[in-house]
Amino acid sequence: MSQTVDLSLATRASDPDAVPGLIKDINNLHSSLKEGDEETRHKLAIKARSLLQSLLTPREQMLQHTWADPGLDAAIITGVDVGLWKLMVKNGVDTPQKVEDLAKSVGMDPVLLGRLLRHVCAMGHLEEVAQDEYKLTNFAKSLSLDVIGDGYVALLGGIGRSPIEFFKFLRETKWQNPIDAAHTAMHASYNTDLPNCFEYLRSIGMGPQTNHHMGGYRQGRLPWMHPTVYPVEKTLFADADTSPDATLVVDVAGGLGHDINEFKKYYPNHPGKLILQDLPVVIADVKGLDTSIQLMPHDFLAEQPIKGARAYFMHSILHDWPDDVCIKILSRLADAMKPGYSKLLIFECVIPRTGAYWEATAGDILMMTQLSALERTEDHWRQLIEGSGLKLKITKFWSSGQSDIENLIECELA
Ligand SMILES: C[S@@+](CC[C@H](N)C(=O)[O-])C[C@H]1O[C@@H](n2cnc3c(N)ncnc32)[C@H](O)[C@@H]1O
């Protein structure tokens, strides 16, 4: 017999029976939480989210998703765009600030700004001091940082329509798993023929904001060269060629060079050369790196010019592409690798078979809706790297242990 739900379900707390157990779990986790224990903090945050969801009614959750969150995004993006968050921080991180004064400084109608900030406050991201007067929370302070604030501008202001209108794209493509990099929901939503969302964002003047977001989402994650993730001295330095021309690491499509610069800071006395590669337009924007790092414009679909490096490293690259493009990228690298010496190091999400973490599943949907790409499971990585005729083998998945968001997938020539 087919079932239905009664409308009254929408206005009752979603799971009141779960509340006592969740409060107990939260207390237990909180009592064992120590400074820097990210694993426990993650678990606690997930329990706290479950508690909130148990208490909210389905109607309230629907309003949060469809009214409150988009409204908050509208206020945050506008604030970044007019320099509001930077101004508020400049005025004083703990200083009460009046809407009227702020509106004058950023050239906004005070009525408009008052309405936006009232919602930001109602959502818990500003502290109300008096009517139309607020203090910054830590979250609101962080919006003044380009690596935090610019993500809202690029991902929501620039290409935010793609996930919202994904269902229309799926109607057109008859609900098939998207695997065509040249025909994505982003192409359909923005009616563009540009090759991908990176090019599209650049074309609308949001290249710098996109690069800042790349630097932002990685914050707080352990870098690949951290000794608890990958024992670089043992795996790369031992037996490395120490001649002046030898290359230690090529960071392929390394963006503005966050990873390679961090490597230099961790291991200032490394053997060999460090090379940063990316498209010419990105390399032209690189600044502030250690001067010993060589900058090299390079398209990863073309022949790899650096042969026989100790390691070819890629971070958050293959998740941008469906398998057919990944195979082309990987084959260029395999062709350049020296048997028995070169390693291919892929720093990416490895989604477990069950119990996937929300950052990984969110990344997967982001890749799917913007790029027809994906975050991969261990099985999928094995099939891509070892089952595509690439002459590569995976030697080990090195886990960062941080809710398994990113692993270093170490490969060699088979
Ligand atoms: C998601 S970002 C990752 C950047 C960097 N590895 C990081 O983790 O911050 C993807 C990078 O791929 C670069 N890219 C895209 N297409 C490329 C191509 N054909 N050749 C080389 N780099 C490319 C982009 O410019 C961008 O810097």
C-alpha cells in the first residue's frame, strides 16, 4: 500500500527522541576535546548539527534552506563587494559600529545596509549592540580575509547558478551521470562556450577571487609534505639525484604556488630544484614565492618538458576533470617519469565506501555541477590509475587522518 505523510509532520520537531542521546554524546565529546584535536572537534560539530536538525521542524529547515541561507549569501557577497567587512575590521574588531556610519563610508543606502545586517545578525554572524549597531563575530571578521570572503563572490556570485539549475541540465541530458567536460551544468546555466568554469570566472573578471578561494579552502588542512602525512625525507630525499640540474618536485597546475612554497618552508635544504607549472595567465599572477622556485608556464595536456623529476605532484587537479581528460593528463606525466626513480604524487579526496564526510560529498557535487567531474573513491582511483592502460601503479594511499578528506596517492611506473 502506498504511504503518505500528514502535513502536521512539517511543523513538529524533526526527531525529538534523539535529543537526549545527542546532548549526552555532545557532553562526552566536549569533555574529551583538547586544544588542536581536530578529529574530536569534527565529531562534536556533526553531533551539534544533528541536535539542531532534530529540534527544527521540517518547515523551519525548508525556510532556512530556501530563504535564510540565500539571504545570508546575498548580504555576505554584497559586503565583500563594497569592502564592508574589511572596513569593519579596520574600524576595530571589537568596536560597536553603527549602520549609518558604515553606509556612508561604503556608499550604500543606510536602509538597505540595515536590512542586510539585521539578517546577518539574526543568522548569528553579528552581535547586536543596539538598534542598527553591531559588533563583529569571528566569522564576520574572517570575511575581511580574501581567502574567505572571495569564495562567496566567485563560487556564488560568479557560478552559483550551476547547482541551482542543475535539475534543468539533467532534464536535457536525461538524468545521466555528467562526464562531458565540454558540456556541464555551468555551460548551460551561463550560456557560455568557454572551456570550463575557471575560464568563465576569468572572463567575468573573477580570476583573482577564484585563486583566493583556492588558497582558502585548504586552510586548516595538513599539507601533503607534513611528516605525519608523507615522510618526505625518507621517500623523496633519500636516493634523490643531487646534481644541480636535477628536479626534485614539479607542482603540476600548482596555481599560485601555495603548496610548493610551503614545501620550501618545511624543507629549506632539500636537494634538487622545485618547479611550479600552471597556465601562462596564472603564472603571470604568481607573487611572493621563495625566489629559488622556478616558474614555468605549461599546459598539462601538452608534453611534460621536465623529464625524470623525483616527483610530479598534483593537488586538486584530477577532481576537476572526468576520467577521459585525467587519462590524458596522467599519460603526459607517465611519459616523463623515469622508471624506478620518479614518483607521481596525487593529493586528493579519497571517499570511503561508507560514512563519507560532508566536505568530500560537497566537493563531489561542486565538481559535478561546475565541471562534470568528481571526487573519487579508492576503487575509482585504482580503476583510473591502474585500469586505464597508463602503465602506472599505486604504491600507497597515505592518509592525512583528518576525517580522510585528502590522501596522498603515491604512484610509480608499473
Ligand atoms: C583547483 S585549482 C588547483 C590549484 C593548486 N594545485 C592548488 O591546490 O591550489 C586547478 C588549477 O588547474 C589549472 N589548470 C587548468 N587547466 C590547466 C591546463 N590545461 N594546464 C595547466 N594547468 C591548468 C588552473 O589554472 C588552476 O590553477
